[in-house]
Amino acid sequence: MTPAPIPMTDLKYSRALKNENIKNGQKWYAVNKEMLKGEKGKSKFVKNSYLVDQNGRINPKYKKGVDYDFVSAEDWEIFKKNGFEVEIERKVIETEKGFVLEENPVLVTFYFEKADLNVFENCNEDVEVSDRFVRKCTLVSSEDFIFSVVETLFLDKMPLQEFKEKYEVRKPNSEKICPEQKFKYLNSDEIKLIISSKRKNLNTSLIFLKQKGSGLCGLFNLGNTCFMNSGIQCLNVYEEFIHYFIEESYKMHINKENPLGSKGRLAIAFSDLLREMWLENKTVVMPGAFKRVLGNETGKFVDFQEQDATELLDYILNFLHEDLCYGTNSKKEIIEENPKEYWKKYLEVNRSIITELFYGQVLSSLECMECGEVGKKYEPFMYLTVPIPEKKKFHFGVFLSFDSDNRIPIKILAEIDWTVEELKKAIKLRYATKLDILCVSVKNNKIVEILKESTKLSSVKTNIYCYEIDKEWSPENYIWLNIKILAYIFLNYNFNFIFLLKLENNTVEHIYEKIVSKIEPFINSSNIVFGYEKWKDKFEVKFSKKEKNINNFGFVTAFFKDSEFTDLFGKNFNIEKNLVNETEKNLNIYDCIELFTKKEILKGVEAVFCEKCNKSTNRSKKLDIVYLPKYFIVHLKRFCYYKGYEEKIGIFIDFPLEDLRIGNYKYNCRAICNHYELGAGAGHYTAYIKREEWYCMNDSIVMKINDVKKENAYILFYEREE
């Protein structure tokens, strides 16, 4: 029989729940709002038990003040006398903000290994969930200390220090938790913790099973399965991830209800393979059982055709995520402008060992090029697929002459698609100059014109000379210098470089000194002469009129006799061979990531509808990396399709084995998946992995190596340095 509602007039001790009326440790009780109505209340009756789920937490679909409210302990006694037995007790706790009623405490699920149950004496009501673990669920305050709850529920007054020496508390992903901290610092209202004995022969290092072979175990090629073997070997370096499966912690998270997973079958097969590689002291293992499960569940890898290693990793990690996801698994789209809040909500829905260790976050920005409206969206990624930049093309002849007299000019690398403005910016950045840059085109040792900043280098078919020049210059302070060698009457030839001299005065002696200072770095040291009186016999100078198209600077030509020139500079002197030359650097992983985040224009068929403009408009799209995971996998996009055929981009990409810096993160390379092109569409995969030293894993062959070859790198596996 359902109890009748109690009239408010009978609640002699009813009082409002206000901050000034509550004290630390007070108990309050949630009561169905229908109970608080008088006899005239005719709305549908809802039992008090309906307010809470099986774990004692108030169901979020019920709202305080609408469906339920809190009454004091005195008032609850009245309800109990009238037949209401479902007790929903909540306590007042002290926080930084003062005393508050903790309406929904933290739900903690403790997992114990069977071997340790003789220590945890009060676990009679635990529910077994696997062949190794039993569990106990309980509600705790966010202000409670972890050890205090463990001691109260399970231990017989064991001192904290003894507990810390004998046992450890960790999350399912093997992250160790300090038992002296409060539950609130775990940043979740649903927490899973494993309590187990400390193993003398096990820890979270990759060396923890060294006695069993350190996992350095080859995999038989079942027939074109090198792509699978190399992918598994690369994943086999990530210790938290591997430890989770070898220790069988994954069993507590198997989600058999998720239609997107394999109901745990792939997770079990993956664990069995890793345990065989690590625990059975084998030098080579047959991965046939894992491949059968992978093929049956994905429908992709059933046969023995060559496949892509990246696609394999995508399938393995995605299925493991779906098999082991213990988030809310809501399909509702997450809309959040704050990246931290987005990530928090994303993990609440999609929490698994995979999302915690492998997932990062990017911000996608889409800007309308007509109205300027910007749409932003945060997106997760499991690995980063980065494009390979095209090999850079450079202008054939760009030279930089410095303001300093004793610096040899440089032949610099200037990208052919730059404008003159971009060239100037690049020079200032590379050589840290605070002076302005003057750029001119030069043909046959004559200045053709001063180049405008908007000019594309690709349109300049002559050499380009760049000069450092004062920001506030005047024509009287500069003069062009050309050098000619008098061989025979009609066979004069040029030094083949035009200098710009900065003058302090216009005397002949000073101009001689400036000319000498410019050519001195090219002179054989044994032939250097000093003083104006000596130099005036080596060459003579002639001045010409100023030209308006070259900044009104004057011209001076220094004429050397052939014999004098040869004595000073040597036979067959060539100015370009004596210049400093910039060398082209190899493309590297930073170039690839920069291209990944570079703004691109979406137009034509890629145009996007703009609600503000009410039509399809061109958009600029940009990706920015917001958060990087502990295990950072970079896939170099080496394959593209051209005229219906797959082609491999073989450009060498350099990358650091240690100290990859991205933002505030530092990463070290733990594994490399290599792809070798064998011709006619055939290829072969191997893996380099890092234990204490580097090893090459070539199917069943395991070989220690001294040198890591980077030419065929396809997928890079990095780990964040904590």
C-alpha cells in the first residue's frame, strides 16, 4: 500500500535548507516532492525510491525543487513513522566556498585482485566481474581522502605508511594515484580505482618483464601481413597501453552492449597476443588467431592481400576504443566554445584507454571571405595525418650584400613563388638585420630596375641583388660600384658583382678605401697591400652620372689591369665560387605540421553555404592543434592518387629521435613504421622500436641496430616526456 502524502502542517520541524542554517556533518534527506504536498495534491504519485539509481545516486532527469527537495533529519523521522523507508541521505561538507550540501556524492568503484582479498576483510558483498577482479561500488564525499575510505570500508586499521609500502592505487590505464589525496582532485563524479599488491617483479616500465623476454619477439608473416606485424610492433612500445592488456585490467571495461565494437572479442585477442609475446619467452609468435578475429570483426583484413599499416592501426585502435569505452556513450553532438570544457565533455562521453592515451584535439576555423563570419569547431584526432610539402623551387640567382664591408656576400635560397616583400622579410628574419633591404634586378652586370614589393620572383628572369641600406638614406651617402678588368683593348671583362658603397664623405681617398674594403675578403692574403698610395697604382676609378631609376645613386667603376687583377685574386677567379652559399635544408616534420595548420581556401565546388550571406561563399579554413596526447602518432601522407593510380611521395622527411618540440610539449620517438617500395605496386613494411636500444623488427627477424635509417619512415610513434 502506498503511503499517503503528509500535509505540511504535520511537519513540525520542517525548515528551509539555507547556508546559514547548515553545519558541517549535518544530514539531510532527499524526499519526493509529492510527499510534501497536502491532501489536496492530485498529481501523479512518484515513489521516493524512484529518485535514485541502483548505486544510490539521484537520477539526473529529476530536478531539485520540481521533483524532490531536502528535509532535515528531524523531518525525515516523521516520514519514516508514516511508512517511508527508502532513505536518501546526504551530508553537509566544508569546501573552499563554505558549507554546502553535497547533493550527488562521488560514485567510486573499487576493483581488487582476487589474490589480495584475504587482506580486504570486509568485501563479502563484492560482485565478481572477471576471473581476476572483484568490485565494490560505494558513494563517497568529494572531500574524503582516498585512503580514509579504503581503510574504513576494507582494512582493519592498517597504518597509511604500511598501506603505501604494500599496496598501490591506480586507474584502469595504470596511472598511479596518491592515496592521500581527496577524491575531488580526480576530476570526475564517477571513478574507477584498482587496489592491488605491489609486485616486486612488475612495474609500469617496459623492462618490467625483462626476465620473460622484454617483448622483443618477432611475428611470423602469414602471407602479405608485414603491414600488420609492423603496426603491432610499434604499438608494443607504449608501456601504459601494453601494461593495461598484459595485466588484464582491460577486462573490467569490456563493453558488450556497444554495437560499434566487437563485444570485447578483439580486445581479448589483442591481449592474448601481447601476453604470448611478453610472458612465454618466445623469440617469434604466430599472430594467426589475432588476424582471424580482426578479419571477422572488421571484414577488412580477411584475405592475404597487401594492406596499408595506417588503416590497420585505425581499425585496431577504433575497435579497442569501442570495446573498452566506459563513458556515457551519448551520440549527442558536443557544442562548446571553451577547449578545456569541450575536452572534458568529450571524455565523459568517450572515455577509454584509447582516448586517454592516444587522442588529441584540433580547432577547425572556417571564415566566410565575404562577411567575415567565423565558425569554430573542436575535433578529436587519434593520430595526425600530415601532408608532405612539395619540394621547394628556388630562384636561380638571388644575392645578398651586407652593409658591413668585411662580410662576403651570400647567394641565398629564395622560393620562386615569393614576392619581393616576402623575400625582404625572409632576409630580415634569417640574418636578424634591422636595416632596410633594397632589391634590384641585374642583367649582364648592369642594374635593370629597382624591384617593387609586389613583384613575384618567378617573373624576374634576371639575377636579383639585395642590399642592406639605412632606413633613412640620401643619394649622397651611397654609390654603386662596378669592377672591370682590362685584358685587351676590345676584350674587357667584369668582376660580375655590383657592390653598394656607403660613404662618409666624397673624397677620392675615402672611395678608394671603401672599394678596397669590399674586395679585400676575396684577395689572396699574401698579396694584400695597404694604404691609398699603394692601391692607387693597382686600379683607377671613374665616376658616371646619377640615374633616376636606381635611387639617384652615383656610379663608380674600378678598372684593374689584367696582370694586377691576377696577382691579387689569382688565375681564373670566379666571384660566385667565392661567395657564401646557403644550402637547401631537408624537409622535416615541422614543415609537415606547419603545412597541416596552414590556412587553405575553399572555393568553387568546395564553397560552403553561409547563413549570414544566404548563399555559398568562398571560405578560408585553418586547423590549429589545441591538445596533444601522451602517445602522439604522426602519419606522413606518402600516398596520393594521380590519374587513377596510387603514387608514393618519396621525398625525404627528417625528424628528431629525441626532443620533438610542439608548443610546451616535448616528445621522444619510440617507434617508426617503415614502408619500402618494391616496384609494380608492391611494398614491404618493417618497424624500428626503441627499448634501451634500437631494434629492427622485420616480421620474424629481430635485429639490434646502431643507426636508424629515416628514408622510408611512414608512421612515427612519439611519447610525451613528462
